[in-house]
Amino acid sequence: MQSRPLPSRRAFAGFLTAGAGLAALTACTPESSTASPEVSTATPSPSTAMASEPAAVTPAAAASSTPASPPPSSAAATGFSLTDPASPWVVVNKHRPLNPPNYVPADLVQPAVRLAVSGEASMVNSTTAAAAEKMFGAAAAEGVVMTLASGYRSYTTQIATYNGHVAGSGQAAADRASARPGFSEHQTGWAFDIADGGGACSFQPCFADQPAAIWAKANAYKYGFVVRYPWMFHDTTGYFYESWHLRYIGVDAATDMATRGISTLEEYFGLEAAPDYL
């Protein structure tokens, strides 16, 4: 995934203060890798991928066990599956693993953006790649340097990462430090982490104050992205604030969330909070 190891974000778990910032439990612990997996280069669009999905939903079609968010605007009325990993609306959290757990996107590509990694970690699905290229270009036009710091993470990579944490610290600590295999958005191809050109505060709470994070928080929705793990919503998402972790859901839905002030996918789609594994 990269030629040099990145600092673990989960080393910051265990403290949360207003003055010092947030030590993040995270779905994102990149590990070194030397090669990309064998993948198809087909590039189906989200609408094509969902054509045979029998149970597409809209944000208004919320889970009955929890209160639904307000009805979506007409701009976000087109529904996609919340469970199909090929769907831009798939919700992956500590209650919702991928099905199948060893899912591999059919259309992994390397986007034409500035990269801080190589191998599988430099890849995302083709729809996310196209949106990322537009977003990175817009940021650059405003003088903001943004790099892709961690993209796709295979099931095999997740197993090795998680087992390493279990062996070193035990399962309880591993669950705080690393997403279990099959429970990471990185495996879907719809998510990636960003950094700035110099690597300042990479995967650390202080990254929230870097220009790349500030710009993304204010503008990412215009290109279909949300900050998936926002500040002070860890009891809903299961992870502390990750200003670097962006998730593609499409321009309509991301804009709808931003306009209505909805912070998490769980709230937007009326899903239960997932603070811990079941």
C-alpha cells in the first residue's frame, strides 16, 4: 500500500479533551503492502450496479426500530441499497458488516490525483475516483494541496492488521484500535483518507486544523463526499472524529445532508447507532 509506514491513528484512542483535541478510535489503520490484488477494470456506474437490486431504499425508508430522519429532498429521491457493497449508499459500521465479508470492488482504479501511497491503498472504485479527481482539482485551484493517503483495503490486509493488534494487545484493545475484517468502509472502494502535501498531522487529531481538512469539511459535499466520522458523533458511528476520512455517497445525497445539517449516514438513513460490535 505504501513504501513507508504511516503513523497509527488508533494510538491516539483513549483520551478526548476540548483543549488538546480528539484521540481517534478509527476505522482506518493503514498497513504497508507491496502489491495490488487481482481485480477487474470494468467500470459500472452506480445506477447500473443497482439495476438488479431488489430492495432499493430512500432515506425516508428508515429502519422501523429507530426514528427516521426527515424525508429527503427531491434531489436525493433516487434510492440505492444500504446493504449491497457496490451501492454508493451502503452503510458499513460495527453493526453492519459487508456481505460478502471478502467483497472486492469490480472496478478498482487509481485516480489521477496526488498520491501518498502505492499498491492497493492508492485505489478506489471508478465512480469515487472520478469524483475525487474533480474535488482534488478544485482544491488545488484554490491553493489547497490534498493527497490520497489511504484508499482501498482488502479483506486479506484487514485480517493481517487486525490479527496483529489481537496478538499484541488482545481482542478488546484490537476492537478499539482496528476495524474487524469485513467491517471497514475502505474495503468498499467508496472511501479514502486524505493528507496534505507535507504530511502534517497525518491521521492525527490536529489534521482537522490543516488546510486540506478545513477545505474538505466545507466543500467535499459539492463532489459527493461526506466526512464519515464527524466530531462528537462517535456514539452513533462507532469511531471518534476523523477529519481525514471521506466517503462518497453522491452529490445529491451529500448536498442534501449538508443543507439539512445531518451529520451521519446512520441518522440520514434512519439506522440505529452502532457504537460497539454486537
